[in-house]
Amino acid sequence: MGTRNGATKTKRLSWALTAAATLMLARAASIPGENLPRQNFANVESGLGSAGDLLQAAEEASLEANYHRAVSLLEHAVRLAPGVSEYRMRLGIAYEREAESAPFPAHLVRKARRNLERSVVIEPNNADAIEGLAELAYLPAGVCFGDLDEAAMLLDRLGQLDPARAEAGRAKLEHARKEARSGEYKVRCGAVSMRQWVAHQYSASARQVAFQTGEK
């Protein structure tokens, strides 16, 4: 009886998480530019009026590793064209790169994930966005990896779109799995890190995206 009750509770929890993830994605789809954190765009490059100009300036900033500026420019571009998958993808990648050198990267990782997921909702076959979501798991921002099982699932989807990139990602994922099994890593990440906390909080929505894209 106890086993049956435990299984029922687990199934109900799974249904609740799926429902919550679906609701989050639906809200993101209905509110253009939702939750973009940097609201003062009035003076972000007074000479750049179009989203295309902002995108070009953001690319130049990224080449100089000035990801903070790239994020500000791309947030403005997303506000001008919220339904363009590429802008969301590039904003997510810029947040991801900024997180790599941040002392407290969790909030940047969360924003990267949100924009990459939104990019995939808009364009399910956006290989760059799917690859970016996988990288959030197997390339740690901080000291610990994210959800490596989630990364494997996303790389399987990427393999349907770009086998070569998926294969390169799987090699990095395998390296991450080996490191995660090492004693040094277990000591370093004995406690749940902020990165892991973010990954667990949002893994349900990422899995929903992966399943959705897999049906296309």
C-alpha cells in the first residue's frame, strides 16, 4: 500500500510540474519582452534605430567579449521585434557568455534559459537555441554542472538538425559526465550549488521544450 501511495504522489507531482511548465511557456508566448530586466533602453546607442542595427552592434560587442553591452543592445532589439527567434537566441547566448565570468551567475543563467526557450517556442528548429540550452547544462557557470540528462536529450534533438554539432556536444557532455563522477568534483559540489538549483527549478520547462521540438 505504501509503495502504491508513493507512486501516486510521484505521478501527481510529475503532472503538477508539467502543468506549471506549460503555463510558464504559454505566458512567455503571450507577453512580448516579458521580464526583460534592464528597462532603461532610451539611451542604449542613440544612433541605432532598427533591430538589425542593434543586432550588428551586439555582434561587435560580443567579439570584444563585452557581453554586458551585448545584452543591453539585444534586449532593446527584442523589444523592437519580440517575435523574432534569432534575437531571443542571441540574447540567451549573450546572457550565457556573461554568466561564464560572473561571480554569482545563477540569475544570468536563468535569463539565458528563458530567452533560449522562448526562441525555440517561436522557431522549434532553431539549432543554435537548442545547442545553447544544452550548453547551459554541460558547460558549468560556476563550479557545478547543470542537468546532464537534460543536455543529452537536447543533443539528441540537435542531432536531427545538425549531426556534426551534436556529436561535438556529446564529446563535451561525456567529458562532463566523467568529471562529475570524480572524487574531486563530488567534494567541490557536495552541496547543491546555485547553478544546480537553477537547473532543477527550470528543468521541467526545458524538458517540455525538448519534447515539443522532438514532435516537429
